[in-house]
Amino acid sequence: MVNELGLFYLGGMTVLFFFWAYGIVSFLLDLKNKFIPKGKQYLRGRRRLKEEKRREEERKEREEQLY
């Protein structure tokens, strides 16, 4: 038979499990909706800057070859 302390323990563990599960789901949703898009945006920006730098260097080489 379960006494009052056992019921209190089971209730407390249920509440703690709810917040633990909520935290994991919240973290996964944050990853999906915030961090992964920001990471992709950062990488796109880095690639774009690298491409612009390469184009600028090619343009300077062409100018130097003309003179």
C-alpha cells in the first residue's frame, strides 16, 4: 500500500519529469528555429565575403595586366 510520503514522491517525480521533458523539447525547438538558421546565415555570409574577395582580386589582376 502507498502511504502519503510515497504519493508525494511520485507526484514530485512526475512534476520534475514534466519540466525535464519540456526543457529537452524546448531546447530542440530552439536549435531548429534559432541556432541552425543563424549558423546557415553565418556560413552564407562567409561564403559571400570570400567570393567577393576573390572577384576583387581577379579584377585587380586584370587591371594590372592591362597597364
